[in-house]
Amino acid sequence: MLKLLRRTLTGICLAVCAIILALGLGTFVPRPLFGVEPGKDAPLVPADGRRILVLSNPIHTDIALPADPDVLEAFGFISDAGLDLDYPGVFWVAFGWGGRSFYIETPTWGDLKPGPVIDALTWDASVMHVRRTGDIRLDLDSVRELYLSEQQFNELVVDIKASFQANDKGAPQAIPDGAYDAHDIFFPAVGGFNALMGCNTWTAVMLRRAGLKTGLWTPLPVMLDWSLDLHNGI
């Protein structure tokens, strides 16, 4: 009995150490390892760049783009689907990728149910969540400003748009009755979802394709935030 207990405790300790090591390497090892993505410039200082925001809570991140004319045009299919982005008072359009069951069925922690949690930990279809917002306070801990060149910004727009799943006619189609309120909408997304390669790793991929460096594996918002500080000097 004591031998079994020792083996169990040893296994638990090894598993905890492996998780800690993976999280540490995921944050401190940069991706890409050398330089930035081919053809991408280094991030710009505020005076020279276009501003985007990374919005976070303890488990999830969104990328917010300014509601500028070129952004509204690029994502015109969202307005066509019923969420008018050219709406009075809209300053930002926030995009997030995640698991369909958990994302749609859990608008608040009070709505948490076992089924969506199991789907998130195993495999689930993915969705894109879009929210139009007013002005966002930049002094909040949950808000991070980043500045991109025009080329980087345009690349980010292209890659976010490519995350939406197109229907047979080539245009994304909104998920009926999926919205939380009058200011958001859901669409089917490209790829499958699980907790190891989830919403925050999607955010990291989008930022890397725009020319930033992130950690090798950043499943949590705090890891993504630390890696942006560590590998970009921003």
C-alpha cells in the first residue's frame, strides 16, 4: 500500500513538473526562434504605427481592430450578416476564436455546464466571435496596445478574415441565435478547438503573422502577455 502511494505521489510530482516546464518553455522560447516572419517589418513605435488592442480576461484573449473605413470594408460580410459595424459610437471591432460549445453556451461563468467544458478539453468545432464596442479605456490591466506598420496591419486583417469559415458561396454565414446581445455575432471558424491549442494560441498566431514574436506555446493570456514583453521589447 505504501509503495503504491509513493508511486502515485511520484507520478503526480513528475506530471506537475512537466506541466511547469512546458509552460515555462512555452513562454520563454520565442516563436519564430530567429528574426520575424519573412517579409515582415519590426513593430513600430506609437507615432508611426496603426494601433490594435489585445483584450484579455483570465482565460481568453481577443484582438480589437479600430473601426476605420478599411476595416469596415474588409469585414463587410459581418454587417451583411446582421451586425452593422458602421454603427454610431463604434470605435473598435473585437475578434476572438474559440470552441463552439463553450463559447456560445457560456456567456458568463454562471452559465458554465459540464458538456461545454468536456468539449473544450477534448475536441470541439471552432467559432469566430465578433463584438462591436465603444471607446475602450487603455489604462485597464486587461487592455494592451500594440502598434503595427501598414503592411503588418493589412496582413493581420487578411489573416483574421481567413479564420472565418466560408460557406458554399464563398462567404461566411452567421450562426443563428448565437449572439449574447445586440452587439455581437458568431460565425463558424476554420479548424478544430481544444484547450491545448485554444483561443490564446490563435491570438498568438495572428500576432506572429503580423510580424510580432510570441512564446512557443501560450495557452493562457498571462503567458502571451509575458512573451510579448520578453521577445519584442514593448
